[in-house]
Amino acid sequence: MTGRTAQMTDRGISRMELKHRLVSFAREIGFDSCRIAACGSAPHADAFRDWLNEGGHGEMGYMERGEEKRCDPQKILPDARSIVVLALNYFHGDAQACDTPAATGRIARYAWGDDYHDLIESKLDKIDEFLREFGGQQKCYVDTGPVLERDHAAQAGTGWHGKSTMLIDERLGTWFFLAEILTTLELPPDEPVPDRCGTCERCVKACPTGAITAPHRLDARRCISYLTIELKGSIPLELRPLIGNRIFGCDDCLDACPWNRFAQVSREAAFSARPATVGMPLRDYLSLSDDEFRLLFRNSPIKRIKRRGFLRNVCVALGNVGNSSDMAALERATADSEQLIAEHAKWAIHQIRSRHGINPSPWGTRPSSFTETAIN
């Protein structure tokens, strides 16, 4: 009997009873799933290391820095015995059609509402406090910690690894956030669930950029979520047309999954869409000052990429779906103090002019090195 188990016994409660209470408490505070995995090495640790060695993580240096911890959670919390895996549904249906005739952009569903980090972290604090009453010491993470969360979630039976690399729950589909709590308490683990993808490869075929190079293989350097969120510099020229009107993340592989036909609307109203994330004309974003951007996306995941990253994405989207009515806003953006925005605005203008047969603008007669590269 471990010290933690003895402490629970002294309080007149078994490990199984504590687990039942934990699951009940997690649901009471809003989680849609609470399951347990034994705390051990991540099953796909070797595959993760191979992916890093191949450079599949792109510029996400934090993946390399946290490699050892991601592969072995004991390096995060040495006495950890269990991993509590929590899931929270964020699905709020489809975006409402907007009345504006202007070109609009697409934002991944998870970023339509409030920042999930803040909301989930407050819930994890409550569970941490709950487990401390039984002598547990915990480390809590939601997305940002060095944890291969989908590996542990699959071990706990929260879902199975889809071919897109996303986790699939038969009740929630793919529309849920994951969070993990490493605890020194030893709790009875749950059983994994079988892979129910069968021969389906809709997610693989749906990827606009071919980032899903094979079932369960993702090259982040081609993924639109990486390009519009993680990449800090210029988006590669050859990939810009493939991004379409996506300005923050991409849901295409998730939308394609047949299991999402069972998805139910989330109980969490904080994840519902804001006017700023659904239906706002693309060109209107270009007028935002830095202060206005921060105010518009306060408490939103979008604030993470800052004005420069977001308007870079907006320029690319306008280059793909904009028309002559967007030219004035783009012309102004070519003079933006952020060179990243100005560069992508020039590219967008060239794309619109080429697509609609509009004569070149004065800046095009003496192209910068970027414009020459874009045209050639």
C-alpha cells in the first residue's frame, strides 16, 4: 500500500470511490469527460522524436525544448502515478450567414469565443484543490504544457487517434479541448477504446495543403493552422493560394470527419461566436490599430498572434478572395509600419489585379525584390 493509498484509506475512501467522486466533480464543474491513464512514458514517444528529427514541427522550438518531458511525464512530476484526462466540448454549430457582400474570412471554431486557456485553467484549479484534500500533489496543463496529451487521452479511452492526428470521441466527435492533471495519487485507470476510423480517409483528402502526408502523419510546415498561428514570419509564396480565406486556423480535416454528425452544442456559452470572429468583412480588419486589435480580441485566442500576424493572414485571404472593392484598404496596408503586413498586402494586390485583369498600380512598375519574386 502506497502512502497516498494509506492516506485515502485513513479517510475511509477507496481509490475507486475517489475516482468516482473525481469524475462526478469534474462533470459538475463543466467537463464533458474525465478519464484516467496510468502515468508512464508516452506510447508514441519514439514517433514524436522521429517527427522532430525530420523537422516536421517547423519553427515550434518549444517542442524540442520540452522533448524529454513530453516523452516521459515522470520528468515533470517525479512521483506522479496517474494522469487525469479531461475533455471540454466547444462545438457551437455552424457560423451564421452574414448579410455583407464583402469578402469575409474563416476562423477555426475553437477561437470563435473566449480563450479556452483561461476558462479551463480555472476549472483545473478546482480539481487540483479537490485532489489536495486527499493528499495529492498535481501539475495541471491545458495545451501549453510539455505533455503528449493525445497519447495519454487515447490511453485513458477519451477517444482514439484519427488519421488526421486529431483525437476522436464517439460522442463529441473532434470538437473538444483536452486538459491533463498529473497527480501523485494512484487512481484506477480506464481502458482505451478501439480505433473506429476503419478505411475512411476523408480527413486526409480534405486537407487543402496536403499537410496530412499519410494517415497519422502531419507535416506542420504545410498545415494552415501552423501557417496562420505558429509561423511568425512570411507565409511561403507557394502555400498562400492554398490558404483560401482562412485567417486563423483551419477546421477542414475536422469538418470532414463523419463522427462529427453526433456532435452536440456545448454547454459552455463562452465558446459561442463573437461578431469579430464570424462575418466581419476582411478589409475592415486592416484598419485596426494595435490598441483596437487588442480591444477587439480581448480574452480571445486570436490575441496570441498579435496584430502583425493576424493582418498578415487577412492580406493573404484578401489576395485569394478579395476584389477591387478591397484595393483601397490593401493599398493603405502597403504602407503599414509592420513590414510583414506591408509585404503580404502587396502580394494580395498583385493577386487581385491578376485575377480580375486590373492594370498594375504604380508600385508595381518598380517592384521590390518581394514583388519580383511573387510575379516570377
